[in-house]
Amino acid sequence: MAHGDITHIDIPVSDTARATDFYSRLFGWQIAEVPGFEGYPMWQAPNGISGGGLAPRSDDFTQPRSYVEVDSIDETIAAAEAVGGSVAMAKQPITDTSAWAVIVDPDGNHVGLFEGTVGG
């Protein structure tokens, strides 16, 4: 992945087992929890490239959210704010080498940001 690439898509779900059954049967996605990320089953599309997670639905997370890889979340947030965006969720660590945040574009769309590496 490189700066600006879509890294993954989170789909908000209220029933993980039901969503796992639905998406795996409908699209052939492989869906499983990964050690260290319990409660966040990750999906992998048959192309082996596309993927994301089934995340708990909440009042402020009701629509799928794409995540874009950036070199620096802090710099990207500053740039977004400079051109009319805002922050929905401040930078949060994932691992020692990765983090995420959510910005809002001028039309109210939430866009996830991903920085770093996870695993290997």
C-alpha cells in the first residue's frame, strides 16, 4: 500500500454471526478474528487484496467507512482542516506501529485514515 491507497473498509454490524454468514455466503469472503483483534472479525475478498472488518454498529457508525493510508495522520488532519474538513475521531493507536483516525469532508462524509504497519 502507498499514500492515498484505500487500505480497508469497515462495515458496521449489530450481529457479527449474522453478518459473517451473510457476507461469506453472498460474496465468498473469508471472515475470521485475528489474534489481538478479538471482537473485530476481518474479511478478505476472493481477490486476496480487498478486505476490512465487521465492526460494532453504534450511533455514530452506521454506514460503511473506507480507510485511506497516509504518511502522517497528524499532517493529514491539519491539511483536511485547512481545506474545510473536520475531525470526527482523533488519532488512536492500533499497535505500536500503526494508528487510525476519522475526518469529515465538507459534505459530511466520514473518511478513515490509517498510518503505519500492522503485523509482520
